[in-house]
Amino acid sequence: MTDPLGRPTSRLVSIDALRAVAAVAVVLNHVPQRRGSFGAFGNVLFLPLVMGSLGVPLFLAISGFCIHMAARRAVHPVTGHTDWAAFWKRRIVRLYPPYVAAIVLSMAIYYGTGGAHYFIPMNRIENPVTDVLVHLSMVHNLTQSYVVSLANGAFWSLGLEEQLYALYALYILLRRRVSAMHVAALALAIALVWRFCVVVPFVMDHWGPLGSWRTWPFSWWFAWIAGALVAEAYEGTTRLPRWCTSLPLAAALAGAGAFLYPTVIEYPPLASFYHSSEQRTTLFWYLQQLSELLFAVAFTIGMYRAVMWERRAKVIPWLVSAASKLGTISYSLYLVHLPLVAYLGFVLFPGDGLGWMLLRCALAVPLSILLAWIFFMAVERHFLNRRPKRAEAGHRSPTFVRGTAL
């Protein structure tokens, strides 16, 4: 496989293809929709677009997989200990400069096109200096005022990503003592407790506007850990139970997650059932918290099957190969698409009805990919991680035997 510059690369084609799927799903999810004007058929037709936000847990699972696979580059060749300074340097150099450039681009589009008149209130820039400082500090996802502001709501997961990187040290510490499956179970328990005991009460207005609790890392750590679990299984340091590799189970979990997805639950007659009493409304908020967690498990099963398939495959299908090339610029696509999509949907093609929505979708993806490719060539490619000068044989991955890192 080659990267967008035509250079050979050892990246996993299947992982890059999954990145492309996640990125395109998020782009389509951000296309402005006016569901009330579609009719019953249109609402069902565009339901997969509404569920495009599930690209986020897929991205997080991929991130956990890739970070754990790449950690060997930061392992000391003699002691086997992780060099956290090298780890953070690689992450910051790789991700932060393009992020800053995307902030500048987003603000340029916002002010250059009069974004204050068409951006939805939560995405507007009300306090530019504070907004920029909070985003540069990568804590915007912890606040209610700035979680999806700065004219680019997609930035919220960048703060989340950095916080999950910080939790990677905790993962390594736990893995020295217990199995990867136990760590994943702990992460799932944390996610459930956080979502049920913090997120739901906040949504029900019992906690007040103290923070954006749903976008804190405790809600999402499980998806990231599940990806790291797949990495260990791929490298052979952990053996997954048979059910963890079952595609029928993945399909069943995805189906259950789709049924519990917030937008689906809001469809009649489910909406009338869940909102017919205060008790059922509370049940509604609890059930929808399970959707993303179910999808996280389904995604990681699918990801494991994909990477193991690639290991055995003699020929990569052209569609997967083409998607993987898009996956190599998925970070740029994620960073820059939203201001463009908002301008297309609210200014250039703001009409109601099914036809207008189809037009917006038809234009949003290719134009966003074009802008992402330009951004990649102008900015991101200059910060791609280079191969270490030391031979790969000089590094070794953390090896886990009976829960102990050697």
C-alpha cells in the first residue's frame, strides 16, 4: 500500500478502510437535516445519516488499536519500559499542529462567510479569546459552553482523544496486574456507572449546567480499551474468547444498539410510549446510554475480524484498497469538513424537502474530501510520524503473560 504521496507504507489496509467509513459517516451526520420536511419515507431513508455519529466510537476503537500497536516504538530496547516522553512527543507532533491549523481555517470560514448568521447557537464563536484558549488547552469537551463551539463541533472528540491518551498509562499499569479482558470489563463498568449516575441525571436537569458530562472520557474509555484489546489479540499476547470474534453476535449487538439509538427511540410509536410518563421518560434516557456501548463491542469484533482477514488475504479487493487511501487522510477530513458542510447546508443549499437533502449529501462528501486532501497536502503531511532511526529489531512490545508486562 502507498500513502497519498505515493510512498510505500506498512499501514494496515483494513484499519485505514475502517477510518474512511467512520469519517464519511461523520461527514454525512453533519449535513444539515430538516427531518420534518422529508415525510415518513424520507425520515427512514436518512436514518443511517442521523446515526453517522457512531463514527466516533469506531474512531476511538481504531485509536486504541493503533496506539497500543505503536507503543512498541516508545519501549526502551533494554529495560522494556515505555518511554512516555517519546510517546507524548510523537502524539503531539503528529496531531497538534494540524489541529491548530484547522482551528485557524474554521475561524476563517466562520468570519469570512458571516457564520454568526447561519451557524446554530452552540457552534458559534461568542467569546473568541476564551474559546480559542479552551480549545488549545484540549479541555473544551469537559465544558458545556465550549464543547462544540469555535465553529467546528467536531473538535470535541479531539480533546477526548488526548485525555484517553493520558489514560493509556493507566491501562499499562492495570495490565501489569490483570488480564486485558479484565481491564475491558473494568472500563465497561466505569462507562455504565458514569452514564447512569452522572450523564442521565444531568440530562434530566438534576445536576444543572456544571459540565458536558457525556463527552468526558469516562463515557468513552471502554471503546478505546476495546480497540487496545483487539491489538493484543492481533499480536498474539491475548487470546480472545470465541464469542468476542463472532460476527453473528456483532450483528445482534449492532441491531440492539440501533434499536436503542436516541433518534430511533424518538420515532412513533416508541416516542409516545417512552414519554407517556415521567418514569418511562427516565427509562428512555437510561436505555439510550447503552446504544453506543453495544456498537463499540460490535465494532471491535468487526475490527478484529478485519485485521485477521487482512493477515491471511492474498489479494486486497479494490474497494477496500480505495477506501484505505481515503482513510489515510481521515484525520484531515474530520478536522475540516464541518465548517464547509455547514456553509453548504445553511447558505448555498438551504431548501427543505427530500431533493434538497439528497443534493446536500451528494455535494458534502466529495467537496469535504477535496478540502481534506488540500489540507493534508498543505499541513498534515508535514507532521506525519517518521520511522525511528533505530532498527525495528531494537524495540520490543510490552509482552503480557498471566497479566504481567515483561
